[in-house]
Amino acid sequence: MDSEGIAKELERTLIRYRAGLIDLDRAKQEQALLMAALKAREQAILEEKLARIEAVLEIRETERR
């Protein structure tokens, strides 16, 4: 699930809570799980970007030698 999908699920949880379909504890549990998924997704994206930057820097360093 991508960040946009997670955001949609968070919104659905809020809507279900406001409509009285789920109680506060259930809403908090769902929110916590979705936020953890979002954090993991963002961490993976950051790690991928960092790996790309490191690869470019390595190539540039090699070219200088």
C-alpha cells in the first residue's frame, strides 16, 4: 500500500468513527496501525533515495580518481 492508500484508509477510519460504526478504541487501533505502515513506507522511500544519492556520489568519486 502506498502513502496515498494509507491516507485514504485513515480517512475511512475517521468517517466510520464519526458515523458511530466503530468505537474510539477501534479507531485508535486502526489509526496506530496505519500510521506505522505510513512511517515504514516513508522510511523505505528515504532509504531508497539515500542509496541512489550514495551511488551517484560513489560514481563521481570514482570519476575524479
